[in-house]
Amino acid sequence: MKKDRFSTEASVLFWQGLSGTTAFSGGDDHRREQRILLVNIWAFFVSGCFHIAPGMLICANLGQRESFITVFGPYAFGTDVTPVFLAPMSGVTDAPFRKQADKFGASATITEMVAGDDLHAGRREALQRFRRPNGDATYVVQLIGRDHDSLRRGASIARNAGADVIDINMGCPSRRVTGGLSGSALMRDLEHAVSLIEAVVDGAAGTAVTLKMRLGWDRDTMNAPTLAQRAQDVGAELITVHGRTRQDFYNGVADWATISEVVNAVSIPVIVNGDIKDAATAKEALQQSGARGAMVGRAAIGLAWLPSAIEQEINTGIAAEEPSFAEQVESLIEQAHDSVEVYGERVGIRTIRKHLAEAISHWSQGYQQGEHEDWQALKKIACQSNTLPELKSTLLSTLKTKLEVAA
């Protein structure tokens, strides 16, 4: 189910290098250059091209790119790979769901947004959001806040916990967040926003820092290119842009074409986000924006396999085969197990329901009216389950019936 990965030894070296924690790391000024060196060590190791001199794989500086590997901000992909990330979503991309996305081969997943001061205070919800899934996937922590010290401390905590990348949320449009002058509200005060990015870079102490934002606060202040340029100047290594303003919320359609202005304003990679639900929309978003990669959000709820499937199709031109029904059921049951482990049974089962509902809605597509009603009945039963055994029994019973019909 999961993509092949390089050896444990190589991965430890690689990701430690990305976070600047290797034994031969020097000062902070040299850590980005060391990441390039380690990217190329990794490329040399996995390529099997041991007859090639290592120097042929080493970039002399950040501005150069060679033919085998691209330094993609804080990530590394083959030069011909367009990555598709799973977006950070509050109440969705918790550790149990990110674990499943990784197992299906997502290029990168990002934690739910975590407030720096909550993380510093050790609050339970923050620690749950911050939790790292088991496995060797890239560990990306997203921080949110408006206070310099809180974000600096949060970045330091994330770095010490082994984060490979620290992302800053300046895109959340919710009233609860913007009312506290965080998230996309920061796009109304670029001086303060840039100073917060500097605080995170300082606290990260060499760990890669990225930024997620919107086009602006409203259609009269589309200042994403300016913020992106200034973020790059103070150390951000990758920018993700949702193709709406804060005032758009999630209404209308994402404006992918305008993201091209951000792409043209910076030299670091830009990721396009908003309304990407399949390979067709991903290709169109990439074409209109000129972005280097794509990020899928709400369409992936309940479908942990979707980001990797989209990535495969846009890179190979061959539609990815959807995981079998049995694989998807197995994945949801494992996610439910993990959710109960993290939150306890009552909250854990409630947390998994949104994923169950979306998965069952997906399974019901293409069925005739009567059969579609059967799926809706299943959704109601599954989402009313209050215990893990009840939920497992419902899903496994459905799987058994489906397999019997297929036979």
C-alpha cells in the first residue's frame, strides 16, 4: 500500500540533515547548504549509481540545480516529479489520518494548526494536534499565532521534537482565528506578519520554515505576492497559496490564475491550493498558476489515498487504480483504532465519523437509486456507532456482503 522508501540509515541521515541536526552541522548559516549536500548523498545512495563521482551530485549553492535531484524548498523530489501534498485541516489531519495518508504514499502531510502558546503550555489539545504518527514520513508541524515569543517557543519545541519542516498558518479564514488576529488576518498587517515569520525562523534554528496563506484579506488587498517576497527574504523556503481571499471564505471558485503572480514574485517553490479534488483539477490548477506542486484539502477527507493517487496520475499520465474496497475498509478501521488510542473511545469515534461519512459517500457514487439508498443507510448506521467494536462490525459486515455479491 505504501511507496517504497530508502533504507532506514539513509532516511535518518536525510531527514536529520533537513532539520540541521546531524553531527557535522555547523552554524545556522550553513544548515541550508548542508541540506543540499545531504539531499545529494541520499540521491547518490538510492540511485545505485556508485560509479558516478559523488561530486557530480552536489549543488555548489542554493541557486543551482542538477539533473538527478531538485532541492524543492525543504523537500527533495526528482526533477520530473510534481508533488501533491495533503493540506493541513483543523479537525481532519490529525495523527491517525496523516498516518493513513502516508501509508498510501502521500508526498507530505501537515499537522492541524497548533497555537505556539498552547504548545508551550503543554495543553492537551495542542499536544494531540502536534502528535507524530508512527512511521518514517516527513514530519511537518503547522504553527498559528500572533505573538512573537509564543511562535518562537513553538518553533523551538517543534524543532526539538524532530520536526523536519515548520509551516506557518496565515491562511485560516475562520472567525474564531481571524477574530484573534491570527491566520489570514495577518495579511492585513504585513509588517507584523513578516516579523512573526522572522520569529519562527529564529526559533526553528535551522529547521526549514514554510508559509501557507491566501491571496489577501479581500479582493481590494490582494497582497500575496508582496508577502511571499518578504517571507522569502527572511528565510521562508516554500509558499503555499489558497486561491481565495479571507473574505471569500470557501465561496465561489479558487482563483488559480492569480497565484501565478506569487510564482513570478519569488524564486522559492510555490504550491497551489483550493478546489483540487482530482487529477484533472490538479493539472488545471498547476497550468493556470505555474506552481511547482499542488495541495489537496477537503476532497481528501475520508480518502487518505487521494493525494498519492492524484500525484501518480499527473506525473505518469496513467490514472491510479483506486485501492480496493477491502483496503479502504482496513485503512478506516486502523484509523479508528488509532483515533480511540489518541482521544479515548467516545471522542475518538466521534472524530472518525466525518471520514466515514465521506468515504461512504464516495463508495455510493455510480449506484442506482435503490443501491444508493442502501449506502446512505450504511452511513447512518456507521456514524451512529458509539464504540469501536460496533464500528468494526458494521464495516466488516459491509465488506463481507460486498465480497459475496462480487463472487
